[in-house]
Amino acid sequence: MSIQIRKEIMAIKPYSPGKPIEEVQKEYGLSKVIKLASNENPLGASEKAKAAIKEHLSKLSIYPDGNCTELKAVLANKLKITSEQLILGNGSDEVLKLIGEAYLTPEDQVILADPTFSEYQYVARLMGATEVLVPLKDHKHDLREMLNRINSNTKIIFICNPNNPTGTIVDEDEFIEFLTKVPEHILVVIDEAYYEYVQAENYPQTIPLLERFNNIIITRTFSKVHGLAALRIGYGIANPQIINNLNRVKEPFNVNSLAQVGANASLQDEEHLVNSIATNEQGKAYLYKELEKLNLDYIPTEANFLMINMGRDTKYLFEEMLKKGIIVRAGNVFNMPNYIRLTVGTMEENQSFITALKEVLAGESRD
Ligand SMILES: *Cc1c(COP(=O)(O)O)cnc(C)c1O
């Protein structure tokens, strides 16, 4: 007889990540490969972060500060909150998982959009909770329907803002109205992984809402605009009671020292942040213009990625782009099979993408 596993985990499919650069190089014999599949910062990490990490290499034998004391102090000061309102995680993915581990039981239901970031579903399934999927409406969260789906078993509502993969936002007025209608015993998780990129003026500033609503937790990350995805570091912001509960389930040394010093230094590098956002805005403008020339529909984005409607299944396009050394995300993983999700790159990368796209569309493969 085989070893019995927890039956809940049979519903979990292992995460399918963006294709790694090295794999594509080897598979297709290419020297240059551009990855525009995982919403990484095309400018890389801050030089200040790299320097801080190098300097810390002499201390690798020492355990990290399990409380991330210094980084919390810097973040708290920047965000005008207290350190007690912060939890750092091994990526914001870990913060999301801690939320599930602290709060979810198999009797609970969680409400989430469809499609949205896959981690919420993973967390729900891991804990044996039931997912209630609410389809996007015009590619946006349908908050009204999410409210309608609340019942006595609802424990958590996940809002991804901007939403991955669509890049759309929930606006301030509708979000506040939504919060006033969610019962206090339901936790609202607002995932702001792309917070820094948002340009829309009606994007909710959620930190001030912590004073009005006790049942919200905000998650942010150093993986996207800060360009530190490899280090795995993100954070949650909530009232101290929620943070305490998450601290109960967290591993003692969940965030490594290099991540802590790198994140801290990155927060001091305003110039890198400004450049990263400007590069994204430039890239968006260029891509919008080129896609319009090609008569291709896209979903206007508030993040650093763009959903492009190719009008037919994109598995073929995904493969053809790979042959040209460009990795994008095919929309089938998001149940949007006619779309590709493209990370906005440097201007040169965006131009390479458009050139390759035109070649594929014209059917003039060079191979
Ligand atoms: C990329 C992403 C994250 C998280 O990332 P970490 O690298 O784990 O911090 C979280 N939420 C969304 C919506 C994302 O796209």
C-alpha cells in the first residue's frame, strides 16, 4: 500500500512558471533570449542593492534577523505605519501562504476573481478550503458579484490590484464601498504587487484604510519594480493583531539576510525606482501604438505587463516567438487562450518583440 497523502493536495497542480532563459537557449540553439514572461524589471536590480549584498557576503555564516528589524523600521517610516503592522515574507507569495495557514480551515470558503493570480487558489487548496471563483467583468474584478457570493462560510476575499493577468484596477470609490459592505469577520487581502507602476488617479491608497477597517491586509513585493525577484522578499501590512497571528505560523528565519539588506538598499534608491517606472510608461506607449498599427486589441494596463488579444489560440504564437528567442506567456494558463501576456521590457526588447511579432504574423519565419 502506498503512503497516504492529505487528499486536499490532490487538487493542487504544481505551478507552471515562465520558461527559463537557459532552457530556451539550449532547446533552440539561441545565443540571445529575451524573457518577457514573468513581469520582472527589465532594468534589473538597483546598483545600491547589489553593493549592499556584496558587502554582506562576509556575514553568510550568521543567521538572518528573523524579525527583519531594520528593514521593518525603514519600511514603517516610509509608509507612515509602525513596525508592528508589518510582516516580511520569502516573497509576498509566502505572506499569502501564511494568511491561509493562519486563517483557513476545510469548512471555509474563499472568494477570488477568475482569472487572477494563481497563488490564492493554491493557498485555498493547500488548506482544504473551498474556492468561489467570480469571473472578471470587462476584464475587471466584479466586486458586486463578489459581495453577492459571501455566505456564512466565507473567510477570505482576495483582490489583486492591479489584477494579474489583466492589468486592470479596482478604483478607490468602489473599493471603499465594497469594504463597508464586507462583514468584519471576513479578511480582505489586497495584493498590490504592482503598486508602484500604477498611474491611474483613482487607484485606492489602501494604507490609510487600515485605520477604518480592521479586516484588511495589503501585500507588496520587492520582486517587481525593485527587480529583486531572485531574492524572494515581500511584505504584508495589516493591524498588529493580524500580523501577530501570521507571526505564529511563520518560520523563524523565513527571509534571508541578502534579501533583507538588498531590499533595504533598494528602498534608498529613488532614482532606480523612477527610471523603472519611466521605462515602463515609455514601453507601454510604444507597445500600444505598435499594436494599434497592427490592429491588435489589448487590455490597457496599470502594471508592467500587457494582455494582447491575437484573435486566435496563442499556443502557436508562443512557440514561434520562442524560436525567435522571445519568451512570452500564452494565455491558456489564464483561461484566456486567445491572449498573450507580455511583460513590458526595455525599449530595445519591446522593439525586438514587435519585430518578431510582425514576422510571425506575416508567416515569414527565418528558420
Ligand atoms: C509576482 C506577483 C506576486 C509575487 O511575488 P513574490 O515574488 O512572491 O513577492 C504576488 N502577487 C501578484 C499578483 C504577482 O503578480
